[in-house]
Amino acid sequence: MCNLYSITTNQEAIRALFRVVNRYVGNLAPMPGVFPDYPAPVIRNAGAEGELILMRWGMPPPPRTGGPPVTNIRNTSSPHWRGWLKPENRCLVPANSFAEYAPEPNPETKKKDVVWFALNDDRPLFAFAGIWTTFNGDRGTKSKPIPGPHQVYGFLTTAPKSHAACAPDVDLPRQMPDMRIAEVSFMRAKRKLIRRETRSTALIRTSKNCAF
């Protein structure tokens, strides 16, 4: 499950790759570390066009189970998620890399290492497939709540085909973010949402660590 990613590409490159027309993100600074509930840029449908807007990372959890906002959505057959799978609630989340924890603690630090993955060591731009909605409750911390409404998003996850080619010394989780390369059609397709395997050949364990 991914709870950390980076987006350091400027908004002009995002606009060009994903054919964004409207931008509502102001001066978009590089974000080497995006954590749950952080505001980050998201591309969504706006009529016949695409728009870039800041949203908070984490969808409302199922009311029966509660818990923190959901950053990674696995069971799209659940009634809780089905209403947000239509094109009007689909989105693309621009990113340059994402992180997972190593399965075992580092013998020297006694802590699990943070392992970064990208398309290559240059960390070119791609996007996660996701869904978004408007949440009317509070976000932020308990001591400093931020009243809604908030526009929020989460990643759709998919099974990695194999991790042998991208990180032979790291056990990837059973579910990883669904990565889309300039796939604007994902947001507009009227057909049933199809989840797909993330191909190991599309990922490498990058040698460059993010600094934040």
C-alpha cells in the first residue's frame, strides 16, 4: 500500500502531457514527499476538458468500519466505492515516484528502509489512476481541524505482475497503485472500469532518494 509519493514536475509539463486546459493550483512548488491528507495536484474532468486542481489525499472510509481517510482503494466491487467509479469521479494523480517500506528492518538502523520506485532514474512524469469526491467533514489534525468541504482523492490499486525485474530484494505488496502513462482516456471511458496489472518492466527501484 502506497502512503508516500513525490510530484516534482512543473505544472506546464503536467498540462502538456495530460492535455490539461484549466489550472487552479497557483504556483505549484515541487513536492518531494506527499503524505496522506496532504494537498496535491489532481487532474479531473471538467465538461469536455481536463482541469488541474489541488485536493487532499484520502477518500472517506466506509461508515460501518470508520477509521482514517482511505488512500488506496482495492475492493472496487464494494458498494461504498461503486458510486465513485463513474467518469465524473475518476481522476489522474500526477507523480514522479512512489515509496514502499522494505519487508524487513535494516540491520544497521533497526528500521525498515523506505524504497522508492519510478519509471527510470530520471523519474519521468506519470499518473496514478484514482477517484475523487467532495467531503464535508473536518480534515487536518484533532487539535487543528480544518472544516470542510474538502475535495479529496484516492488511488486505485492493482496486482503487480512480478517484482523480479524492478526490485528483486524487496517484496512488493499484493496491491500497488494503478499507474497510467498519459492515459486521459481512463477518465472519460463510458465502459466498466477495468483494473489491470502493473507490469514489473514499467518500474525500477530508483537509486535516487527523495529529500524532504
